[in-house]
Amino acid sequence: MPVEDIIKAVLDFNEAQVVDLINSELDRGAEVTSLLNGGLIAAMDEVGRRFSSGELFVPEMLLAAQTMKAGLGVIKPVLSKTGAKPKGLVVIGTVQGDLHDIGKNLVSMMLEGAGFTVIDLGVDVAGETFVKSVQDSKADLVAMSALLTTTMPALEANVALFKKLGLGAGVLVGGAPVTRAFADKIGADGFSEDAVGAVEVARRLMAG
Ligand code: B1M
């Protein structure tokens, strides 16, 4: 099974093989989302499971992340292909203290693919940096990712900061430990479990 080969190649940290497998599957007409969800994302879930059980450590997590990024490099142009006029401007980033960027990058790609213009501030982004970027760019939405339970409070602090300053942009939050209940509790305007859903939420927020 091709997706299982992709999972194995990510777990072997074999970037060249991941790139070759994805390219040949795309050439054969495979659905890009099935390669992404069933291959690359499934592989990272397995990496997380092995990390939790002590079978692998941070250096291996980094190697797996680099391998996944090589695969995403092939997928990005396919996901981002769009002729549509801009649907809105989104400032996106991973919150302060958090260095995980793969999910955030996926959300960014899917938004671009859906016709949004995206300003990506990267990882470890302070609340004030989000504020300045939204103010300078007059962004419609601000999208924040948090992957650690220890960085979830930064989402809450940022939402409170945006409200205090009357920022005006719609706020979308997500990341593995973030739940709808948490998003509601901190007063975010939108939440999604995954990158595909994030696009739907962004569209809804743009529609008012
Ligand atoms: Co880290 N890490 N990590 N890590 N890491 C996790 C998150 C962890 C769950 C692993 C585990 O224990 N099983 C765990 C967190 C536990 C917790 O807090 N509950 C963990 C830990 C503990 C750590 C360190 C503390 C380890 C240490 O140093 N002892 C450390 C923290 C560093 C820091 O950030 N300050 C750390 C470091 C790292 C690396 C740097 C080595 C590397 C990241 C490299 C990189 O991103 N460039 C890494 C990795 C790779 C992982 C795992 C294995 C994979 C994350 C990933 O990329 N997943 C991860 C385990 C796991 O998630 N299964 C783990 C694939 C990605 C597509 O999924 O990011 O969840 P995800 O994105 C999803 C959704 O969440 C959603 O859409 C995406 C898919 O559709 N989504 C959004 C994401 N953002 C969204 C925003 C939205 C909407 C949806 O709207 C704005």
C-alpha cells in the first residue's frame, strides 16, 4: 500500500524516498489529501506514539519532522493551486514558547489553496507580534496554533490581549491539545481540529 510505504519512509527518516513516493502517487492520480492524511500525518502520529512510549527521542522527532517537511514540499504546490481572487488576509503563527510548525504550515497551505492571502509569522510568536502584524497588514483573521499543553495558556492570553486592544480581526485557534470547549472558554471566534476544517471556519468568519 502506497500510504504505508510513505509512513515507513517517514519513520526511516528517508526524505528522498518520501519525495519519490509522493511524486509517483500524484502522477498515478492519487488524491493529495489521502497521501497527506493517510501517509504523512499518520506517520507523525506514530512518531508521537513512539515518543510517548520512550521508543524514540527529540532528535528522532526532529528528523521525522524534516522528512515530513520534504513530503509537504511536494504537496504544497498541489494544495495551493488556485485561480480564485483573494478571499481574505490571514496572519498565522505558532504561539510563544512553542516550536511546532508542521500543523500550522498545513493550515497555512490549505488557506492559500482556498484563495486566502497568508502572512506566516513562524513559530514562538509573541502576542504583541501578532498584534503588530494584524495592525500593519489590516488582516481579516488571526490564526494561532499551539501544540503543547504548556503553551495553550498563550492562546488565552493573546485572545484577551486582542480583545483589550479592540483588534477587530476574527480569531481562529487550533493544535492537537486544543478543544472546542477550550476555544469557546477563551473567547476565540473559531476553532478547528484540522487544517481542512480551518479553511471552513475561516470562510465562515469572513462571511461574518
Ligand atoms: Co513535540 N510534542 N515536543 N516536537 N511533537 C508533541 C506535540 C507531543 C504530543 C509528543 C508526545 O508526547 N506524544 C508532546 C506534547 C505533549 C503535550 O503537551 N500534551 C510533545 C513534546 C512534549 C515536545 C517537547 C516538550 C519535547 C522535549 O523537548 N522534551 C518539545 C517542545 C519544544 C517546543 O515547542 N518548545 C518538542 C519538540 C518537538 C520537535 C521540535 C522535535 C518536533 C517539531 C518539529 C516541527 O514542528 N518543526 C516535534 C514533533 C515532530 C512532535 C510530534 C511527534 C508531531 C507533531 C506534528 O508535526 N504533527 C507530536 C506528536 C503528535 O502530534 N502526534 C509532538 C503533525 C501535524 C500535521 O499535526 O501539528 O497536530 P498537528 O496539526 C494538526 C492539527 O492539530 C491541526 O491541523 C493539523 C492537521 O490537519 N492544527 C490546527 C494545527 N494547528 C492548527 C491551527 C488551527 C486549526 C487547526 O487554526 C489556527
